[in-house]
Amino acid sequence: MAVIVNVGDSVTVKKGTDVPLSFKGTIEKLYVNSALLTIDDFDQADATLVDDLKNKTVVNYKSMKKGGKAVEPPAIEDPKR
């Protein structure tokens, strides 16, 4: 079962084809399929990459975990309603 995430939540991201490094981060902003994360804790071997990213990156929800569980975004309100 997926966990809904919100701004301010801490998540874990694993390195993969879409993500160049593994890290722990905090959600800064939510988008439809991804979120802007602040990179908080990472392997020091990735310090140059994290510096290049200015300690922030956008990651798809499918690449995040919260408390070891998959995450899903909160429902986005339709501005046309």
C-alpha cells in the first residue's frame, strides 16, 4: 500500500536509471508526477554532483520511499472546477 506524501515529508531515493544518486531528502514542492526535493543526506562520493544540483532535484514519485513504503502524491485539485 502506498503512502501519501506532503510538503515537508522526508523520503528516501535510491539510485537508478532516472536518478543519478541515492539520498535522503525533504519534499519542497509537489507536482503531478514528481516532487522537488532538497538533498539532505548523501554519500560523500556524490558531493560534487550534489553541489552541481545546488542540493535540490526533481524526482518521480515512483523513485521515492517513505518509511520503506512506496509513495503516491496527494490529489491535485483541478483549477478548472
